[in-house]
Amino acid sequence: MTAHADVSDTQRTVVLTPHPLQRVGAFALAKLVGVDHPDQLRSKEFDKASHLMTQHLLNTAQVESSKDPGGFWLAVGGLLWPNSAMAPAYWGKRSPHERREHITKWRALPERGQWPRVPCSLCGRSACGYYGKRDVPLGASPAYRNTTPRDHEGLALCFGCVSCFHALPYGCQIGGGRAAALHSWDEHFLRRFVSTQVGRTRQAAGLGAGTTKPQPYWREVTALRHLRGHSRRLTAGVQLIVFSNSNKEQVLDEHVMEQPLAEWLRSTAHNRQRDLGYKYLVRAHRIKDVPGTAMLARQVFHDPARVLTRAVLFLRTVAAQSCVVPGEVPSLVSLCYSYAIEVLQVNDKDVGRIGRLAEHIAEVLAPHRERGVLKSYESAHRDSRRLQEWLRKRAVSWALSRPDDRAEPFVTSEQWRLLFDSDGRGRLHQDLLFIAVLEQLHQRGWRVDDADARDALDDLDDDPITEENQ
């Protein structure tokens, strides 16, 4: 085999790089020809995948508008490859034959003599050309222009890397003028997600553009369902990357979920004790016009601290309104503890200290089961000063009713510090205290309302996406 042939073969293979979107595209390229991992793509399989992608675009040559049947890839062209042969600005001016010629030329490996003598910016192999926004999503905002600098030809890439960017939309959710990729450094998770998405994208391309109004936070919901359906322990977090490379609007938003939260979410579908609690957690996040699953998905990607806050608010509201222990307490409170320790990194010893104070509070409240007692305690929790006053009064009564000087104080200095002077986490500890008291009251036989009497069904599909239901 000649040296020229060796170089060409290298161009027609794939190397995973640190670029998240290149990695998503690499796994999509492999899936298109039924290969498990990009490393297993040889020149033959690579050529087959490249031909398949080009053929999908060529099939669009007879379509005049992205809104017409069969216009899926034309819409993708405007979203991701705005200056390419698929660009709307050129499309209407060309005949179907001319469109095919331009698409074929665009997607072909450049002649060897045209290659720049520089390495690929991503993988370090010989580049076959310079590529700009015609092929690669570049822009984030007006602060980072969606173009290459003036007098610069673009990003030096090998054919393998640029082909990964061409395969990128197969591994993305496309809709609402955006593409969304879910990336992880856990390659098993990334492969599985992209594998599922490739099938869905090809199905969407075959069906044409849908007219159904998307559910709120539908991108986050899909990512959440994939996380919960993953069969193995996650070794890395995930990135939800929402972007547009169009000439009309450039967007690149990245929402990072760290590994502890990603693994915790996965555990809720693979742990019997957490499964029911998760259903109640979804219920706790439901608000007007937004299903609980959608709001929970939004929180875990945008504001994880609010997950526990929302669950506590739900329990407080139910307790105040019904004046009994909410029926969700046994399952939801234990789930909240796990979230606090595993995700929010609350020290388990501090959780124990809060639990001991909750035992004392429950001992004080338990004999008084008349209506309004629990509501009064809940009211004290709404404001730190009122809670301090409530605890001081009970601490005095506790001390006066205990003749033994060796008896444990109602509230210790450590517990007080956790609640009111703990580097900005006092509100979190107060929330944990409230639900711990509810748990203690439940264990002491307080009347519990019927959780099933509240609507237990969420109006958004929340089944985890497993390998069985892909």
C-alpha cells in the first residue's frame, strides 16, 4: 500500500477528541452503520456512513421548503450548516440537479493536493482543510461571533473530525429552532443515549416536521428519562448543550449536571425504596400549566438546590392545610435525606444532629394532637426569627420539666449553629428539620392523610428510557 493510500485511510477513521459535540457526532457516525464504538470504524464502515449521510441530503434535492414533506434535512441545514449547499439563501436559486452537485462536492474528501500542511485542531492528525461555520457550530453569543476571524480560513480539521460534525444532528434533539445534545465523559452512557437518538432522528426525518406543541422543558425531560433509565452506575456527570448555528441566531447554552446528581437520579429508578419517593417528588414539583416531571427536569439542570426546597414546600403546604402528617412523608422524607447528603453534600453527622432535635420537638408536639398544633409549628418555620423564638420557649419548658440535670438539652449549641449560623446553609438545615419532625410524628402514630387521595398521576411521560423501551 502506498503512503498516499495510508494517509487517505487515516482520514477515513475517527478519533474521539475533547470536543463534546465532536464526540456526540462520532458516536452517531458509528451508530449509522451499526458499530458500537467510533474506534471500531474502519475505512469501509466510515465510507458507508458518509455515503448514507450524503444520500439523506441528496434525497432532499426535490424539496423546495423545509416545511414541505421530506424537508427535515433542509431545516437542519439552515440550523447547523447555514453557509453550505443546504443554505436556504442558495437553495431556491438552484435546480434539483445543481443541488445534488453542490451537496456531493461539499461532502467529499478534498483532493490530497488541497490539504493544508497543518495538524487537525482536534485530534492532531493531518488536516484535510479549513472549516468554518458552514460545517462546525462555532457561535455562542455576540461576544463570541459565529464566524471565523477576518483573513482566517477556518478551523483546521481532518476528514474524520469534520464528518463527526456532519453526523452531529443525528445524535441531537432537533426542534424549536435549536439542537440539543446530551454529552458525558461516561462513554457507555454517551453511546447509549446517542444510539437511541439516532433512531429517533431518522424516524423524525422520515415523518417530516411535526406540528404538535412541545411540552415545557422537553429537552430536559428527555435527558432526565435517559439518566433514570441508564443501567450502569454513572462515572461522570452530563452536559445538556443547546445550540443554534444559523445566521439568524447563534446560541450555545451549556447546562452541566455533576456526577453525584446524575447518579442520584439514576438510582431513583433502580432502588425500590426510592422509587415511590421519586413519584412523590414529581408530584411536589407540579405547578399550574407545568407537569411535575417537566419542572423537576428543569430544576435538576438549572437550579439543583431548588429540588429539595420544592419538596419541603410541598410537605409544609399539605401539613398546614390538613393539620395532619402528609401521607407522602415516609417515602419522600427519606429521599430528601439522600438528596441532601449525596447531592448537596450535607454532612451526615449534621443530618443526625438535626434528627435528634427533631425527636425532641416531636416529643413536645406529640401529646397535643388537636387541630392547629402542627399548623402553628409550620408557621414558626416560615421565618428564622420566629423559629428561634419558638425553640427558645420550648427549651425553657423542657429544662424546667426535667429534674435530672444530666438530661440532654432541648437544643444544643451545635444544633443552633446549624440552623442559624452555618455559612449560608441555615435555611437548608431548617428545611431538613421540618421534614424530620414530620417523620418523627409519623413514627409516633400521628394521623396521616391519604397520599393517594391526591392526584398521583403526572400528565407527562416519565418512564425511564431503558434499553428495553428504546
